[in-house]
Amino acid sequence: MTAHRLSWTHGNATVLTTAAMLADCRFDLGQTSFSPFAKAPWMGTLADRAISGHLRELGGDFVCLPFGMGRAMPNAPADWAPLLAYADPGPIHGPASDLDWTVQAANDIAITLTLDYPGTSPVLRVERTIAVRPDAPALDFTFCIFARHRAAISTGLHPILRLPDLPGRLHLSAEFDFGMVHPGYGGQVFDRLGAIPRPSGTVDLSRVPLDPRGDLNVQLCGMRSPLRATYPDEGAGVELDWDRSLLPSLQIWHTDGGIKAPPFGGIYRGIGVEPVASAFDLGADVSCGPNPINARGIATQIQIDPAAPVTIRHSIRAFAL
């Protein structure tokens, strides 16, 4: 694994060859220096290749193809249960988030990396460019998927924002058609980020971290706007924008010390704000077949074709309040 530094008048960032990971980024906002991304406390300390690359170096933004990994859920809600009876083994989030990429070009303001996929995959190779926006505190990302043959595949982007120390001091806002709670947390449908159904009532996912601390996973389907995330105590925020015609949903993965398995160890805190064409982080068969999300008209897969690569763009722009 090697690291490459981007630097411009509005900040600096570090990109790793492992998982083509944006490991961290600091934006300069005039009087404010602002670092919005989560960063695992173990970053740079793990050598065990049995641990997926994106978990060894868990930073602020990476890509997933296919998105997720199948696991059996014997107690899933009735509309999900037939889809989740069996595990679908494989590296979580696919080779893109696990392996080391090759740097094709790099300078102070941009880096392009590529990765060849195994011959058994419908994906031939992928290419990712991360570039600063010279006149703004912003990063622009391009993810190109080159196909070996025509196929449907789930895909997603995986930015992770930092959770503040105090409950409720990160504010999230977004417009969407409907939301759905992950089947592992109940599978209920909702229409407001501020009222997520839980067994004991509702929780407000527009004000995080949650209080009491806990984990939650939801999908906002039919996204109609970028995601805006503000840190009022720091006088700053970020806007996450992306091509919603390709990735119509936003998965929000709120984890606040709830994952005990290695390498998390109950200490990791972050909130994934993940544009996806996927059914949550479930297996490829679930996303590419009939499921309760695409039954409501929201795509949970993209189509790839050797005739033309699929290009997915997203951006992260910081701003002062």
C-alpha cells in the first residue's frame, strides 16, 4: 500500500492504493479548518490480509462493486425472509474495496487509479479519479466500470462522515420518496428522516449521534436532492452530490461502537452516507432479483455493457455556516 497526497489552496487529502481509499481530507474554509470524514483509529496498523482492505484502512470514501455481501437472516421480516434464507459468501463490497489499485497518473491536484477484476467477474476493470476543485473546498470523484460482458450488478459509493462527541450535533437533511429500515433492524417503511420507526417508538436520524448510543441502517429511496450534513458546533458542513439517475438511493449506516467483531472492537464511530443502486448491503442475488425496494420502482442494480463503460460521478463540497 502506498499513499498519495493532494494539496491545493482550499485543503489537502490523502489517497491510498488500498481500496483506492480517500483516507482523510482537511478543508480550509477561511477562518475554519474542517475535517468531516471518519477515520478508523487502527488505520495503518493492520497487516492481516484476511481482513478486507477497506476495513484495514477504513477512511472517508471508497467504492463498492458489487455493493454488500449476503448473509442469512432467519428472523427477517416476512417480505424479506425468502430472500435472506441463505448466505451469499464473498468479499464484502467486492474487489474494488479489498485489493490494492494501480496508480496510472498522479500529481498535486488529481490521482487516477485502476484495478483489473478476476476473469470470473462480468466486470473487466474499474478506474477511479479523485481530483480537487481548484477554486473551491471540494473534491470531485469519477468511477468508471468497464464490462467483460453484459450483466446487472449492484454498486455504490461509500463516504463515511465523522460523528461528533455530543449527541445530535451532526444535522442531516435530504429529500427522498420513501425510506426503509434495514431488515436486520425491522424493515419498516418511513417518510421522514426525523421519525425512523423502532420497536420502542421512533428515533430522529436527522440529528446524530443517537442518544442512547446505538447502531442503525436505513435506505432513503428515490433521492431527490444531495445530502447536506452540518456540524453547527464547528460552523461548517458538507454537501454530498452524485448521479442519482444511476444511484437512486442513499444508505445511511450509523455505527457508534456497536460492532464488536475485529477490527472494530466496539470503538469505531462513523456514519456512512452511501449512494447506492442496491438493496441495502445485502447479497448480489438480493439486489439483482425482485425485492421490496425495486418492487416500489427504485432500481437496486445497474446494467453494465462492454459497448460502453458506466461512469458514476460524485462530489463532496465543504462550506462554512
